[in-house]
Amino acid sequence: MNQDRLYEEITSGDSFFRTFFKVLKEGRQTGSVANVFITGVLPITIEDLTSSYNIGTFLTLGSSFEHMLGFTQTEVNSLIDTIYQDYGIDPSTRKLVDEVIKSQYNGYHFVNTNIDAVYNPTMLMSFLREFCDQKIIPKNLTDLNLRTDLSWVKRITNRPENTEEILTDLIRSNTIPYDEEYLVSKFDKNQFFNRNYYPISLFYLGMLTRKDEFMLELPNLSMRKIFTEYYNELLHIDVSTRYASMMQKFIHNPNLEQLFTDYWELYIRQFPEAIFTSVNENFYRTTFYELCSRYLSTWFTWNVERSYPEGRSDLEFVGKYHEGFAGLRLVIQFKYLSNTEFSRMKEKLEDFKMRKEDTIQIEGYAKSLIQENPEAHIRLFVIYCIGNTGFKIFGI
């Protein structure tokens, strides 16, 4: 395969890469080089570069170094404190800014998933540079410099069917299983093109993080958005030419029912029917969020799976404090029924009634949210998505 030939070219013979590591080793042996600290994105087996380079120690997954790879919550709190003080930013905006950066840039675990997650420093600093300059939440919250081209993801996954399978799994469940052995051991070229290694490559590229001992997951909203973009691109779903009118209508009249109706007709209807044999509520939640974030980021930020004592809300539209929808919160709970499940109910979609337990659940979220933000204008919605048959929205 082309990838194997390229790997051979840069790690064998008298290639520049191999020669470079030979020089490092010779320098270490003669004392002209005191120490070598190698950083990168993949734990390349040094033996592939120089067979006798056996003096290195792999540090990435050492528990002592976990917080070296990102900002801790304590460090971020101190940094934001300093920014608010030095730049004279209104302290009443702090709560929303903290919420935005946590949902967009936090979530990384490299070793121990039972301790606090760390922030992606590159993404956070990109946000803070613009925040310090403008003193408002930036329109674009995802650092586009970190968006790897889809072709690179295709190269990692080797075959189109593998690319589609991995992206579909992540859009459907936000997680993907991994083999612990592949994660902790150095790889060689034979492992790299093994299908079981694909999630590990995405982990070392900073796109996935540990959820537990069995699953890797997308760590935050920025990565969810990027992978949904990949998914749309792979399946040739149009997300750029047909939505301006529906988004403009929403800004003039924030009618969520109409917005979701337009999303269903213009976006969901593009997917082949076969897709709907394996989707779930996360599919609708994630794709609806990504589409809206393309057009409405001037006015809104979003929360996905925000934690409350009663559970986690699916999706929230949060009006930016410096725009026309300041204080507005649209809290949405998604429920999914497959086409088969709904047909067994022998019920017409127009006669479908909201379930009592779903009302209790979302009202619990609202109660907690009001305690946190007593001035917020909160609107609650439960959306039942039924395969590709249709949907029913209930406003509370």
C-alpha cells in the first residue's frame, strides 16, 4: 500500500529521518548531546529508525506527566482571573465565559479518567487571544488551524469503508472501543495499518481521549463539530448552500419548532434510508448542533450533555451576553424511536403524546438552571425523532 511504501522510505536506508536519529544517538554516546527529548503525535518505534536506538523512555502515558499535556482547571481559573482584572472585563460575564471554554476546550484524559480533565492549551489560547482583544465571546469557537483535512483521516483509516464506519460510530455514540495494548505499546508499521490501531492514531492526534478502560471519546464540542463536518463531507451532505433563509428567519423570530422542521426537510432528507437503521438521538443532537453553529454563532453558544443534579440535558442554545438574545436559554431533550419501534405502536405521528417521565426530566433541568441563572429566560422542548419517518416537538 502507498502508506507502507512512504513509511519505508522515511525510516529505512539512508533517509533523512533515519540519519537524523543516528546523529542524535552518536551525540548522546560521545557526550556532545546531554539529553534528547522527542515530541510528536505518534509513538514511533525508534527501532524502525535505527535498530540500536534503545536508550529512550516513552513518557506520554506516565501518570506523573498527565497534567503536562494540558491546562488544569486551577490553572485556567487563575488565567481567566488575571485576564478579567488586567483587561477590565465585566465580571458579570464570567459565568458564561467559563461555561463556554469548558464545553469547547476541556475534556482530555490521557491516563487516569478519575481525575479532573485538562484543557487543550492551543485551542484555549486561540480563544483567549481574541477574547482579550474584543472583550466578547468570539464568533468562531473552533480553532480552524487544528482541523485536520479529511484526506488525512482517510489515510489513517486506509479504506473508505473503514473511514465511514469510524465516523458513523462517533456521530452515533461519541465513543469508539480501543485496545489498551495498542495504546500503551510503541507501534511499528505493521500495527499502524492494522484496523484496530485507527482509534489509537486519533488519540495521539488529540482528536479522541480516554473515557474509560474500554472506550475513547470525542472530548468536547470543538471535536464533535469537526468530526460532524468530516461525516457530512464523507457522505456528500450539503451544509452550505441551502440554509441561509431558515437561519435568517430564526434570528428574526426564534421559533425552534420551525428551525427544526427546516433542518429535517433540508438536512435529514439528504441521507440515504439505510443510515436510519443505526442512528440514535445523538445523531440528531450532534448534526443539529453542528448545522446551527455554522450560521448562528454570532448570537449563540451551545451546551451538549450539560450536567444537572437530575441528569444531562441533550442540547442547549445559550444567548451570548453581548448580543440580542442575551439571557435566552433553549433547553432541548431528544428522544429516539426507530421506524420499526414506532410502527409497532400503531399510532399516527400527529396523535403522538409527550411522555410524562420526559416532562418531569426536562422540568428538573429547568429548576436547576433557574437556581444558577435566576435572570435567564428559559424555554423547554422535547423532540421525538422517529427514524426518517418524522418528528414531534413539544414545547413546555
